[in-house]
Amino acid sequence: MTPSIQKGKGILILLLTTLLLASCQKQFAVSRSDYKQYNIDQQTGEDSSMVKYYLPYKQKMQAEMSRVVGQTEQALTKPGNPETLLGNFFADFMLAEGLSREPSVQFALATKGGLRTTWPKGDITVSRVFELMPFENEIVVLKLNGENVQELADFVAKKNGQPVSGMRMKIRNGKAIDIEIAGQPLDKSKSYVLVTYDYLADGGDELDFLKKGVERRDIGRKVRDALMDYINELTRQGKKINAQLDGRITIVNE
């Protein structure tokens, strides 16, 4: 190859590189922006092809959500203080589930606000379980020192009662007194094992002090899944869901 041809190719490569760099650095600006709103309301017609596509999945989901998993002997209501039928049932379930995973568990805590519905007397369907616990909360076991347990009891007292199991206490002037854990008076020099769910263990619902627990174990199981299995097992044994107000939290006026 002659020097003149080499020089020509070099100039061509340089020119192409310059043009490429120039094109990469070119700035574009929006010259016009059009906007049109499409309303979706009762007047909007169905897309028959889309309906045909999702209908089998919808029917399958509705069939599953309508499936009866258990029955209640009475309506499990949430209104009321300091105990509720629904709260006691749910806390007792949490304690049973905690003990099945960690035998050292002594008591359980939930919150009224975390239980999103009530259950009527009669059939309980899959959809009702989802309505009660619609979140992806997971079960957590916490080891707390005695001071943390006192804080927890004072929180329950301030809220005029919360769902608990394995714990008994009285409320006087908004403060917790006569606290018992697993049938024994609270000893602030000891440690105790609580089962709850991650939202509360992470400090939700004004429970920041739970983040100061001595130890934490994430079970890796959703509360809703565990509840479904708990109800299925009751049904398998021929039992109905039941609850009672048993004085685990009482208000004294002295």
C-alpha cells in the first residue's frame, strides 16, 4: 500500500470518528408535547378478547377464595376494651404457632389495628382469612429483658388493651400492674420470650422498644399461612373456631 493511500485512509478514519463523536454529543429538545386523557368508567366497553383471556384465572381465584376452611361458634368481634373475642382468638393462635416453632416462647402480642376485619358466626372462607390479615407479615420470636416486658405492658395499658396471650395484667390509671407472664409474676431481672410479627418487632405501632430486644429470630413463615394451617387443623379435628373473654386484661378503678 502506497503512502498516499495510507494517508487517505487515515484521513477518512479521522473524519468518520469526528462525525461519530459529534453525533453522540448532539442535544435534542422536545418541540411539542401532546396530552390526551382516556377515561375508564361505567361507559367504557369491555375488551372481549381480554375478558376471555383472564376469565379462567378469575374463576379459579374466586373458587379458591370462596373455599370454606373452618367455622366459628360465635361472631368474633373486634370492638370492646380491654379484651375482644377476635383479639383473644388471634393472640392464642399466635402463641400456639410460636410454641410449635420455639418451645421457649412464653407469650404473644398482636395489635387491634393489625386485625383488619371481624368474622361472623358460621363459615370462614379463604377470603375472610386474607381480609383479616392482608399484609405479608412474618412471625418473629423475640427475647426481651424484664424492663422491655414492662414497657410492653405499659403500651398495652396506654392503648386500653391489645391482643395478648400468655400474659395477664391489670390496668390502673393507664398503667400496667400485677403483670404475669406464663402464669408467673413479672421479674424484671429475668428475660422472657415473645412471639409476634415483623411489623411490630420492627417498631411499628409505637413499639420502638421491641427493637431493643436481647435476641431476635425470624421464623420465615407468613402469619396468614400459619393461620390458615391452624384453622385447617381445627377443622380436621372436627372443632370449630371459638374464643372467650377470660380476664387476661382487666381495668381496675381504685
